[in-house]
Amino acid sequence: MKFSSSLKFNAVSEWWDEYIAYEALKKCIYQIEKKQIGHDHLPTRDIESNEYSSLLGQQDVTNTDSLFIPLLDQELRKVVSFYENQEAELFDELRDLEDAVAHQEEVGLEAGERYLDHDTEEEDDDSIASPTIPDTPLAQSRFRKSLSASRTRRRGAFDLPIICHQCVSNARWQRHLSNSPSTNFTSSAHEDGTIWTARSDYAYDTRLLFKRKITTTYISFTRLKSYVEVNYSGFRKILKKYDKVTDSDLKDKYLHDAVETALPFTQASKDHLNDAINRLVELYAKCVTQGDRSTAREQLRLHQRENIAWERDTVWRQMIGRERRGEGDPTIPPGATLIQEPEPSLVDIPTPVGKFKLKKRHIFMAVAVAVFTLLLNIQTVEGVEANRCFAVLVFCTILWATEAIPLFVTSMCVPLLLVLLRVIRDEDGVQLSTPAATKYVFSIMFSPTIMLLIGGFTISSALSKTNIDRVLITRVLALAGTRPSTVLLAFMGVSCFASMWISNVAAPTLCFTLIRPILRTLPPKSAFGPCLILAIALAANIGGQSSPISSPQNIIALQAMDPSLDWAKWFAVALPVSAVSIILIWWLLLWSYQPARSPDGEGDIEIKAIRPTKEAFTIKQCWVTFVCLLTIGLWCVEHQIEAFVGDMGVIALIPIIAFFSTGVLKKDDFDSFMWTIVFLAMGGIALGKGVMSSGLLQTMDMLIRDLVHGYSLYHVVLILSPVVLVISTFISHTIASVLLVPIAKEVGSKLPGNHQNLLIFITALICSAGMGMPVSGFPNQTAATQEDELGELYLSNVDFLKNGVPASIIATIIVATIGFLLMTAIGL
């Protein structure tokens, strides 16, 4: 949770204006950042009046501390002033409460002689409290002031149930009946001990009143203590952000010299608050729990938790209500907002149970079911099992291509249909029974390849959680300087490299976070912004080729290869192909966008330099790095150690055990793995095995032979490459590999020399090159949603058509030429 949200979540609602103005200070930091770059004049914000004005005239912007410290001082004075008032008021209330308890002990049970068991007139809380009001005029005045102040200050913040007269009367009557019809508690008051232990009605009501009063005061003190802690965290967080954005070292100095010496944050003040809380626990133990301090502390904390839960529920309801009313955060300047509307209905069909909204996905589902039913009832290919498998293949292809239902749900339909339709046959061509087919399908679905995919997720999660990815990337980007073309190439290289290890799903998201400081400081309408965002997306797609675990299509290709390809050979082909593709796409973007040109046409822009993180590597980060390097090294030499490890899936267990057993990753991290991708790959593997086992590929053998007859291997590559590119551009890269890898394998097996692994490899690499549309892969989808400060999208469909399509063609040509030569060189 971001600190701004945490502040709203933990703040006392009535005190909201008295907390550090974190969001306003953050906006001032960004304005100072722009002034440093020289793209903007520095308007600053009067935090109290919510207005913007010029800050310190034409002061030297190199000394940003002199701009920011006055704003911090202003907030610190506000916090100190509020704390002083609250502290004085609460300690006055605590002394009054202690005086009232002491006086009540002196009076004892004598006042109970005039206390009526069953009053007939209505009374309020003050009438119930009347037996405990001191006799002396000064004490009476102080106690009445305490009650009034308590009610006024915390009304609505912690409304404990009001002790109404009727409730008290009912409670007394039930206690009276439960003991004896002829016994009156008041008459036996002096036999039961002190006011805090007696069983009379008067003693019970007095204890109830003091319980409420002590609990309310206790919660007030804990709120004040929380107020101090939250504000200290606010100063620490905003100073850390300031140092990071402006490359300053103000945090430690200001915290030590200003914040920690201010009244609320001194150790003496903290001890004073803790002492007051302990005194309230003692009072509660005396008045309520008969001297049991442990029970007293437990009950008071329970009341405190209930109060926090109530307040947080109220805060979130208010925040949600404000957003629904369109009010939002008043510190955010108005601007356009992109709202994702749900899919509109084509027509509303009235039914007895209400209107049915017919949508496009319903039509696609109906078409898929109709085609499936039709193919099952007509003989399309030879063989019963092959014909049924062809129906399943077409049915799943339609659902995958249209995304009428989630992709992974379609994948889960595959084993269901393969078993129910009895598509699976044994090696002799005999149809398997349903139990045997079930065991076979589920055994192939959870293969070592799937474990390799989960191992990749584990490495990705560990690198991200320990911040290793951000540390390494920022240190590399710090070397890029401020020249736009160099910065663009550096980000493309980083995006590609990150996609190799933390997947091409997480890598663009991380890079888009890192470029926010650059985007904030760009001149309005600069071409560098959309160019950089598109470059990161295209490079992340290219990174999907680079390692076996960078994308699911690579996993599916490895599963289909026989013999399986080791990591060293994969890198020998994929790394040069990716590097050349990145360079050529970089040239394309420089030519298309001319990102260095200033929007006004006068000169070139200067890019804000990325500063590396200053934190040193921790022991945990060193451990994660060691395990990752060890695992990758074993994957690279898997063929040489196959007699010891069996398969790459077994090696994938090393990071899983190492990270989860040592606490680097938790159960929540395991739950957050992209399990939809896992099930999607499992369904694809099952479908591929079903196509082979049913005899569908054997049935199509003659057709495939006719297609490739007379063609050389390279001619087949040239025919296959554009087909794969077109399909992967319009549907998911993973789904394209699920559909096309089995075909490539069969085609390759029919060529002289059995080049099935080469065609599978080319198919997998080109699947990642399909990036001509906004929907072509997750990196493109993420880039298409990036917005500027006014809510306007950086990229349009024209950007993808103008640059994504040529980039896809370039990457495909590189795979079909350089990639082909490298594959033949390694013996594929």
C-alpha cells in the first residue's frame, strides 16, 4: 500500500487537516524536479490555503533544499501546535478522571442510599453519573468540564453505547430476579465491599460509567500516539522521496536536527504518553477488573481495535463515496480520465426472469458450439478419434481467438473434451477407456515443462520482492546519460534483459514505473514520451524470445522438442537474434519519432538522468542472486548432467525450495503466481498430445507431405514465418504457439534430415515477434494504457500500425535469416 493511501487509512478522520500534507509536498517535489531540469517555472503550493504561487522568486535552483525546507518547517509547526493542544487537553482530562476516581473511593457506597432501583422518570447520562460527581466546587467544575470536553471532542469518533435509563433499569431488574425476589442490591451494599467490587445497582452503574470514561480517554491517548507515529513516518517518507528525486541528502539531517527535536517526536514526549496510557490501565484495573492489570490491558486493547475497525470502515466508505461522486482527491488537478467501460450489449432480450443482455462474446460462444456440434456429426477427417479431435481443435481455436471466455478456461475444456469424447488412443491405435484416458491426460498436463514454468515464476518473484531487478536496472540506466537516443537504447536493452528473467509480463510494468520521473520532466507534447513507452513494449516482446522461461510459448516449444534443447544452445541462437532486432527497431523508432527534437522545433531536449539506488546489497539479496545464478547455470548444462538431475523441471525445484524454505517468499507470493498462464500451458500441452494420440496428425500426413514436397528446408521456413507472424499478431502469443508448434513439428519430421526442432524453434521465436497491434501480447496491452498527467493516452492505434507492424516484420526477417543460420550451425 502506498503511503498516501496508508495515511488516509490510519489517520483519525476529525484530525485529517492536522496531519502532514503528504500529497501536496509530493507535488511540490515534482515541481522542484521540473525546475531542476529547466522545463518549467516553479509554482509551489500554499499547503494551508490550497493555492499555487511562485516560490522564492528567481532563487538559484541548484539549491533545492532552500526551496523545500520552508515547506517542511510549515508542516512541522502545524503538527507541533496541534500536538501541544491535544496533549494539554488530554492530560487535564486524565487528572480530572483520577480525581473523580479518588473522590468516588472516598464517598464509597454512601451515596447509594439515595439511589433508586427503578426510576420512573427519564434521565440522561449525566443523571446516571450524578452519584460520582465530587462534592467540592472546584472538583465539580473540573469534572463537568472533563465530561463536556470528552463528548464534544470525540462525538462521532468513538460512540460507545449510551447508557440509557431504560437499559440500566432493565439490567438492574434482571440482576434482581436472578438472585432473589426478596433481595434488594441497594440494601446489601455495605456487605459487598468497596464501590469497585460491590454488587449493588449503584456500584454497578458507577463502574459502568467509569469504564466508559476510562475507555474513551484511553482511546484518545492511543490516537494521539498513533498521530505522532504516522506523522513521523510521513516526514521520513517525503524526505526519502525528495532525496531520490532531487539527488539530495536532506533526509538524515532534517530528521535529526528538526523532526526528532520537535516536541511530539522527542523520547520524553513518547515516554509521557506511554506513562499516561499505563495510568489509564491502572485505573481500569481498579474500577472494572478488580485489580487484574492483564485483563484490563487486554480489554482496553480490544476496545481500541474495535474503534480502529470502525474508523477504517468509515474512512473507506467515505473515500469510495467521494470517488463515486467524482470528487476524488482535491490536491489532484482536474483533467480527463480514461474509464474502461464494460462490454456493451447488442440487444436486450426480455425473459420471464428479467432482461438478457446479448453481447458479442455470447455470439462467439454460440458460433463455437454450433461449429463444434456440426464437426462432430459430419466426417471431416478419416478416423473417429481423429474427427472428434479435429472438432475439439476447431472449437478451442475459435474460443481462444475470440476470447469469448477466459483463455485458461478454454484450456481447461481440453482435457474434459478429450476424455468425454474418448479421443485418446494407445500406441497400437486402440481407443483408451475413460479411466485410462483420464490418467494419461493428467499425467502429461503436469509435465517437467510446467515445473520449469513455475520455477521461472519463482525466480521472477524473488528478484522483484528483494528489489534486485530495480537495483540492477537503475545502475545500468544511470550509465545512459541524458542524450535521448542513448537513453532510448538503454531502456530497450534493459526491458529486453528483464523480460528474460522476470518474464515479459512483469518487465514492462517495472520499466514503466522507472520512466515516470523522465515523463514528468518532459516538455509538453514531446515525442520522446510515446517513443519511449512503445520502445519498452517492443523490446519486452523481443525479450520473450531470449530465454526459455521468458514466455510460455518458449516452454511449449521446449516441451515439443525431441530431444529437448538445452539452455546453452537456446542462448546461442536467441541472444544474437534479439540483439540485432533491438538495434534495428531502435533505428526505426529514431527515424519515425525523432524523439530528441524539442516540441517547439528549437534545439534538442535533455533527459533527466536516472540515479542508481544507494542501498548496498543485503544478505537476502546475495542469497537470491546466488540461487538464481546456480539454477540458470544448471539449466545451461542440463544435457551434461542429465544422468544426475533427469530433467530441467527437477532443477526448477531448487529455487522453489530455496526461497520458500528460507522465508524469502511467502504463501501469498505463491498464491500470486500467474496460475492462469500455467493452466493455459497445461491445456496447450494436452491438446498437442491429443492431436498426436488421436491420429489426427497421421491422418493429415499425406496433406503435409504434398505441401512440403519439392521444397527445401529454407523454403519451408520462408512459408512458415509469415503465417506464424500473422496469427500471433491477432491472437495471444501463447495460443499461437499451442496451435502452430504441433504443425511445425509434423512438417519438420517430413522433411529430409528431420528438422522438426528447427521449425519448432523458429515458430516459438516468431510468436514473440507478433507485436503490430495493441492487443498483440501483454507488453503492448500495457503500453496502450499508459496515460499522462491529464489522463490522455500516450499511444494510439496509429503508433502501433506505423511502428509495431514494421518492427514485427524486421524481427521476423532476423529470425528467418540470422536465426536460421545459427540454428543450422548448432546442428538443428
